[in-house]
Amino acid sequence: MGDRGAVSVGNHGVDPATGDRGAVSATGNHGEVPSAGDRGAGSAAEGGAAPAPSPKPGWRRWVMDTRPLRHRPFRRLWSSTTVTAIGSQLTAVAVPKQIYDITGSSAWVGYASFAGLLPLVVFALWGGVIADRMDRRTLMLVTNAGIAVTSVLFWAQSFAGLDSVAVLMVLLAAQQGFFGMNSPARNASVARLVPAEELPAAGALQSTVAQTGMIIGPLLAGALIPVLGLPTLYLIDALALCITLWAVWRLPALPPLTEGGAVGRRRAGWRDVTEGFRYIAAHRILLMSFLADIIAMVFGMPRALFPQLASDTYAPWGEGFALGLLFAAIPLGAVVGGLLSGTFSRARRHGLMVIAAVVAWGVAITGFGLSPSLWWAVAFLALAGVADMVSMVYRGTILQSAATDDMRGRMQGVFTVVVAGGPRIADLLHGTAGSLLGPRAAVTAGGLLVAATTLGLAVAVPAFRRYAP
């Protein structure tokens, strides 16, 4: 499970959930926080600040842990995500809306989404390698500039009234390519900006912002389109990206680390991509973290059936109203989970937390399939969103704590591909199963399959359920 919609049509600014082991080399990476996870780490936070104390007991332990925001570099990275989380969603709505206005065909909207998938996959894998071979701050600056340029071009073509689907698809492919290269560098950088014990809290902060953007952004876009028009939405996104560039510019240098914690650079090649997959295969904990997300999304993400359920099963509540609630329920639940992340973000058994979250996701999706009314359906989807947030936080943390710094970029590249591909496979699987079995039966069967398969893997790989960094 992850930040679904982070790689949808036109959506460039909402990254997959992050959470890294905080580390810094002793080679001039000023402003970073040390961690045992990176050999040769330094020992001082930016400005010589002491590590933040543990949160006070009591009710504060229930609410979101904001300790990572005490570290100025992470605060800058997080603030850039905050700004673009909403701006990117404006483009995510504007692109398919413009394509539909030009063609009058939902099929072309789907073709455009697929056109953005291939460059996203290719450049996420390639970007993960580059993130392990060059300064990650520099890579973020270059790719964010590229995304900003595509947003300006989106504005220009819309303002000029070109009405060309081909131009939109080319711009979308370019934008998703830049995002694919940006995401691994951004996510892997968190490891160098916060201490290891604050990684789950950092992941919760990042994920909550992304999920909030997925709620507010589309609602804001729907309200602004009739008033300001599509060109202005693209322009707002471009301006938000300028703020992101400024925040990234203020980050410390993040050069690659080699064995022993020394700074090292070497040329990136496609064999490094293969090396990344071999690394995953050789590290069972990492492999399980990916499998958990694939199982949850492929078998248990029923969004392709939302329109049919809204039209048939929940028609008495109004098709449009029901459809909006179904799509909003999961991110709403995730935001609630993020705001209450103090209840789980300090757990030590990270593998067990992922297993419990994915099983809970499966159970909640099963409940959604069996729901007799719209409100029960929304409640179960919201519970699934809470489980999704827990899974995102700990899978992101595992990816960083179980991998060395020189592999984190590639791990995040693969993570981006999984986040992009899983829901699309689920759309095909659930759409087909829904036609054969009916939507509610397909959803229920998928949820049960998620829970059963995850429990089976937990039994088969005890090292994963026992994993603690």
C-alpha cells in the first residue's frame, strides 16, 4: 500500500511514503543528523543542535509525532512537499479534464494515463541508480526544474488553446519521467536528515501531507475550474514548484556514500538497475516489504469498481454523491491515521506492524464488500485508509533501515514502480472479476485473499515479523 494517486495522470508532486534511517557522513554534509545505519556517520545536527528529546507522556503520545520538524533540513524538504501536495493535484485533475473536453472520450483519458506509466517506470528505475551515484540535492534540483518547465508548458498550451491530445500526452510523459527520477532521490534523502528513531514519525508526516493533498487538491480544482479556468490551475502548480525549488536549494549537500561512509561517485549504468533487483532478492526483509504492498494493492484495491458500485449498489444515495465518498474515504482514513500516528509510530517491531496493517487492510476491504449501506462502506474504506497509513510508514522505514545508503535510491526507484504498477494491475483484475462475479463478490474475495496470503507469508518468513531495526 502506498500513496495511491501519487503517479496518476498529471500528478507529480506527491511522493510515495518516505521514512529513512537518518545518517550523515563526516565529509562535509552539514545540517544532517547521524545514524548508526550509515557507516562513517557524523555526530551533529545542523547548527550543532542536540537530538530532540522524546515526546512527553500522556495525550501527546496519541497525536502525530512532530519531532522530525525540529531538524531544519527535513523541515525544508517537508515544507516543499506540503506546498506541492495540493498544487500537483490541480494538474492531476486538469490534464484528464482537458483531454476529455477535447475528445469527449474516457478512453483517451485512460490512454493518457498509460502514456505516463512507461516513462515513470523507466525513469524511476534509472533515477534510483542516479540517486545512488550523484548528489541527491542536485538531482532533486534538476528534476524539480524539469517538472516546473513542463507545468509552464501545460499552462502555455492551454492558454493558447492548442487543443492537442498529442501535445498533452508528450508533456505528460515528460513530466512523469522527471517525477520518476525525482522521487527516489527525495525519498532516499530523508535518511540523511533525521535520526533513525524518528524515521516512522517522518514517514507519517510526509504521508499525511500527501494524503491531505489528495483530498483538498481535487476539491479545490473542481471549485476553481469554473471560476479561473484550466490554464490558471497549471500556472498555480508551476508557481508552487518554484517554492519547492527554493526549499530544495536550501538543503545541505547530499553526496553518495560508499562502504565505510566515505563520499564516492562513479558512473551509473543499467547493470546497476539489475544489481538493485539482485539486492532485493538477497535481502528477504526488503523483498517481503515489496510483496506486502503488491498483495495489498493487486488483490485488495477495488477502485475500478467504485463507479459500478456507485451506479448500482449505492444508487439510492445519489450516484455522484456516492462516487465522491467512495474515492475520498481511503485518503480521509489515512489522514486520520497520520494525525493519530503517535499511537503506532514508535513501535519497534516494524515487520509485525506491516503484517498487521496489511491484514487489517484486507479485513476492512472485505467489510467494504459486505457493506449493506453507503455509510458502512465509507466507514470500512476509512478503516482501510488508516491501515494503509500504518503500512506506508513502516514499509518506508524498512526500505531505509534494511538497506545501505548506496542502495537506497534504487530501493526507492523500485518502490515507485510498485506504487505505480500495483493499482493499475488491480484495476484490470478487479474490473474483470467484477464483470464475472459482480462488484461486491469481487471486492469481498479480494479482501479475504489479501488477509489469507499475508498471514501465510508471515508464517513462511518469521524473520520478517520479527524484524526490528
